Amino acid sequence: MAETEGNREKMPKQKGERSVLALTGAAAILVLAVNFGIKVYNSRKQNKKKKDLPGSKVRVNLSALEILKLADQIIAKSKEIHDAVASVPLEKVTYTNSIFPLAELEGQQFPLVQSCVFPKLVAASDDVRKASAEAERRLDAHVLMCRKREDVYRVVKAFVSKGELMSAEAKRYALCLMRDFERNGLNLTSTKREEMQRLRTQIDNLSFQYIQNLNDDNSFLLFSEAELAGLPLEFLKTLNKTANGKFKVSLKSNHVAVVLELCKVGKTRKMVAVAYSKRCGEVNLSVLEDLVQLRHKFARLLGYSNYADYAVDLRMAKTPSKVFEFLEDISSSLNDLAAKELKMLKDLKKKEEGELPFGIEDLPYYVKKVQQQEFDLDFGDLKQYFPVNLVLPGIFKIVQDLFGLRFEEIDDSEVWHSDVRVFSVLESGSGELMGYSYLDMYTREGKYNHTCVVGLQNGALSPNSARQIPVVLLLSQFQKDEEGQPGLLRFSEVVNFFHEFGHVVQHICNRASFVRFSGLGYDPDFVEVPAQVLENWCYEISSLKLISGFYQDITRPIKDETCKSLKRWRYSFSALKLKQEILYCLFDQIIHSADNVDSVELFKHLHPKILLGLPVLEGSNPASRFPCSAIGYEAACYSRIWSEVFATDIFSSKFRGSLLNQYVGMQFRNKVLVPGGSKEPIEVLSDFLGREPSIQAFVDARAEYSL
């Protein structure tokens, strides 16, 4: 997950020694892994003075008071610059006096803003985390206020209307500024702006209420042990029991997923699925319907015909009609494969349960059952082949060979916790400093509990036209073993780590001139593409061999057959799974594209149409339990599939069969990563692929590895 607005421990080394994590050849990577493992897990107790990173304006280890003071200084400086721009006479506007000062301000303040807000994710002190959250609140409120300044808007609009010659990226930036103002209603009458604010407040309140209703729902079902046949004893031990010995199964997703995947009793699975589908039924159905209507009103004040038009306008897809066309093309292309998958599952249910009809609630159980039969994969055992101290240098090796980057550990920089590690990222050939990366990999109390990447300083042009040094933080939640040493990774953690490291490379290599387009400042429909491309290395034999080794003997990587099984497992029943996702994406897009949609009837219509005749569960309606449509991804749920399609096209047409081809890797770096958000994504993609992107590789990959 990219967070656009990301640790470690350092090894004792001899004076002058540098840890160069970039070698070549099988022997070198083995030596590297052993050496790296020793370094990672030794305690570093040196008392030498910690240094700042040259070229980095990011401040670590600020106190709570310093964070709030810095936030106030940022706001004061920002107000000063906005006041200066606002004072420019409209007949005298130029790029230098109206646009450049705002771009310069963003460049100067981005690492300072991040210095205030990233501690809430990593700081050990509760006071520091609270101060960081408060600083973020103040800064967000200030940014919103700036985007509502009519005096600054008039100056920016006057400049854009003037049509002064400038670079394509500068023009794009100026248009983005004007768009920000106008999407905040600055081109509307004061009456309409007040209405916009009322609508925004109502929308925010309803969104919160929707999520709160789900969070507060503590409903559960009671089952006997026989009714839960197939569930692991370890899971049953975690369940509360009633006085008469019944097990309480909550309708939280973690309980529901286990029951639907593992319970042998079809009646139990259906009861759980039906109850889960009815969670917060009437109350959230009403909330979402009100939300959608308010969103339509909000969008129409801004001149859009509906909320989907408003939401998609700034994305790569551009229009809801393009989204519908995309989803329907993918869905129809998967029909044959999905029908084949569904027949396999129906046949298995008939064999196990007789003539009982196959329902949507049966999918997780029978998919899991087929996967267990078809693949010789024990993910518990597989974990023993992915020690952290081997996976990380393996990733470094792949990134070095592909993108011409070299990672060197810095052993004396200031960090916020002893687990945090810092690396300089260098150009492999010239040794030019490309950026810095913090790795904060291990779970601890108070730390943000998800894996993500946070840009701390973007590689944009600074006021004197020198490029700033990109700085990025990768946060993950790996566990240490019983002795406090970094432990073993689940395969899903390996894939996730590769994904996030794709964002690290993306941030470091971006060379857009404006902060808004640099770092992770990509179109939201495109920002995940580079990371999704890198995930593919987790399923290829050569790279899996590179990053794996039995923890007691790292010279023993996973077997070729296991690698092949992982790739087939990746795509098993992917057509049916995707069709389920497409169903929800279409639902989301339709309700945000039209007025007064009967969501219950809509879902009843879409469900059998998309899912090959499978009927809707009794009382099922995603409107009551679909948080993506309530907040965060409203009218944009399609975006994950959208970006995965393009990532698959890139990998299949350029990298497959040539995994460590640096010529192709450098093309990807220069044509896709370097421009960042400074160009239209379709232009970037077409330039790299040499053609318009296609869905065909995405469909073919699933067909090729089908059961």
C-alpha cells in the first residue's frame, strides 16, 4: 500500500567499514546473506554520536513540543507565501510571482510536514504520537483553508487564462492548482459554496456513522461442536462458550472467513454467510442510500452529472462509461474459465454432499478443498524457507540487477528505534546518490500495525534548481523469534514485502520536478502498478531460489516443484474470485452513477448475471456491509483491478522470461518511474509498451495456470 502524504537496527562495524548490499553471482549472494544475517541480529550498543543524512531535511526524534512548534511554523510560513501570491495584481501575474512560489513552498515544506506526521506511526512515546496526530490535524485544516482562498484562486486563474509559455509539467501543475480550488467551489457563488460545505459535513458524518455501525456490531451465532466440524481445535479454543456448551461465532470477518473456508457442515456455512450478509442491514442500507444522494448533490453543485463523474474525472479512467466498459470486458473474458472453475466445485460438492444446490456460500470451502488436493503446499512449512535475513538481501539483489540501484547500509545515522535500519541508494555504475530508505520492519507496541510505504522527502527540484534527495520509509510488521532475533516470513508477507519495496523503488527513481508529481505522486489508478509488477518475482523459480533458503541451512532453497505449485496456486479459481470482485465494483459504480437506485433489486439483478447464475443469499445486500463504498473508494472500487491489469500487461510483455534483464529494467525505470505523475499514465504506459495497454495478458495468465 502506498501512503503518499514508511526502520531498524545497525551493526557494529570496524571504523570505515561499509555494508554494501549489492553483489553478483550465486556465491556472492550466499556470502551476503550470511554476513547480512549476522549484522541484522547482533545488538548494536555503540555510543557514537548519530548523524543526520546529508541532503535530508527530514527530522527524526522530535519531541512532542517540537512537533507542534514545527507544525505552527509550517503553517505561518505557508500563510505568508499565500498572502504574497494573493497580493499580486491580476494584470501583472507571471509564473515567477504566482505559480513558482506555491511550488517552491510545497518543495520546502513537504519533508517538514512529514517530520511532523510520520511519528504517529512509529514513535514509542504516546505523547509524541498524540502530538503528531494533533499536528496532522492542524496541517490538514490549514491545507483545506488554503484551497478555499478566493484571493489566491483569482491570481492562479488569471495566470492560467494568460496562457504564458512554460514547460508541459509546469502547465500541468498550474492546472492542478486551479482544479483544486474549483473542486472546493471557488468558481461558485458564496451561497453554493456554503451548500457544498453543509453537504461535505453531512457526508463525513454519515460515512463515520456507517463505519461505526459495523465496528459496533457484536452479533454472533451459537453452534455445537458437531455443527463446527472441520474447524481446527486451536480455533475452537479461542471461541467463547455458553453455559450449555455452545460456541459463540462472531460475525466479524476473522471468524466468518475461518468458518466459510473450513467448516464441513454446509448448513452451518450457509447460516454464517446469511447472517454476515445481513449485518447492520436496515440501518446501514439507509445510511448508504442517504450518502449516495448527498454525494450526487455535491457533485452537481460542481457541474458534474453524478458523483461517479466527479470521482473518476481525475483518475486514469476519466469517465464512468470507461469503467463500465473495462469491468464488463474483463467479466465477459473470464466467463469460460469461471464456468469451468464453477463446474469443478459443483462436482466436488455433489460428491461430498449429494444433490444439495451449490450456493455462493460454498465457494470458499470448496476452493480451499480443491487447493489442498491439487497443491502440495504447506504454508506453515514453507515459512521455514523465508528467513528475513535472506529475503531482504535477495530483494536488494533483484533491484540492483533490474534497475541499476545499489543499497548500502549507513551505520551511524539518527533513528527513532534500535530496530530501524537506514540505507543509501546509489546508482550502481556511477555511485551517484539516488536517495535514502529507512526500514522499520518489526512489530512493537504503539507502532502502526500495517505494512506501508511513506514518502518523507520527494526528489523534486529545490528553489536553487538542485534536485532534492528522495527519502522514503518502509514500515512492516514482521515478528522476531523467541530470542528476539528477526524470524521467518509467511509467504504472504514475502509477497507484501516485495510489493512495498516496489513503492520504495518507485519513490527513489521518480524525477518529476514538482513535489505534487514526485515520490508517490501518481494518478491513483496508476500508483499501485509498479509495486504490482514487482510482486511477480515472488512466483518465478529463479527469484524464489534467490530469496529462499531453509532457516537452518540457507544453501537449501525451496524446490522447483514448490515454485511451480505456488504459481498455479496464485491463479487457482482466480476467474471466480475476480468475478465476485467485479460484482461489487459494478454495484459501487452504478449506485454512484444514477439517482434513487434500489440497491436491493440492483444486487439481485447483478449477482446471477455476473456470477454465472448463482443466486443471491437470502437478504444479502452489500449496501449494508461494504465500507469501500461508504468511505475511501466510493465510485473507485474498480481501481485495484484496473492497476493489476496494466501491471500484468507490463510483466508479461516485457519481463516474463527475462526476469533480470537490466536493459528492460532501465527502460521501465526511465519511462515509467522517472516521470512519476508529471505525465498522463496512458502516455507513460504506451511509451513503455510501444502500444496501447491491453487486458489480454491479464486474462491469458489466468487461463494458462488454470486447473
